[in-house]
Amino acid sequence: MGQKMEWAGRANHMGGMPRKMVFMAMGAFAKAVANLLNSITVHNADTLIRLVRSQPPSVPLLTVSNHMSTKCIPITRGAGIYQEHMNEALDRLSDG
């Protein structure tokens, strides 16, 4: 029991395989737990998909999620913060 296991902490021990296997196992376990314990419900997914597909490459799309709903608002790069859709965002935020 008095022996030190410094070799276990070295990244190059046995080519790093034990360390890689532990990381892979823990990653797989965390992913399994996350998938089993979490559920996602997307409302208005058709609207999100339509907006993403119809966005011109030069126009960014801001998507905001409050864990209860997601609202997509198209914005124009370089148009400043005082543009039509930003006002819509402020109105939605004011409404809660």
C-alpha cells in the first residue's frame, strides 16, 4: 500500500493506452447518462429549418433559446442595432 503509483499519471505509460481507455470510457458513460436523462422538445422546428435554409450566406441568423422556446430573428450585418428585427427581439424580451 505504501507504493506510489506515479506511473498511472504519466501520459506516456504503455503508449498512453490506459489513460485513453479511461477517458473514452468516461466519455461514453457521460454521453449515455446525458442521453438517458435529458429530453429535447423543439416547437416550431419547421420555422427554424425554413429560416436557416432561406438565409442568404451574407445575412447572419440570430437564434436565442431560453430553455423554454427558441426564437429566430434575421439580422443584417453592418446595419447597426437599430433595425426592424432587433426591435422585434426587444419586444419579445419585454414580453418575457
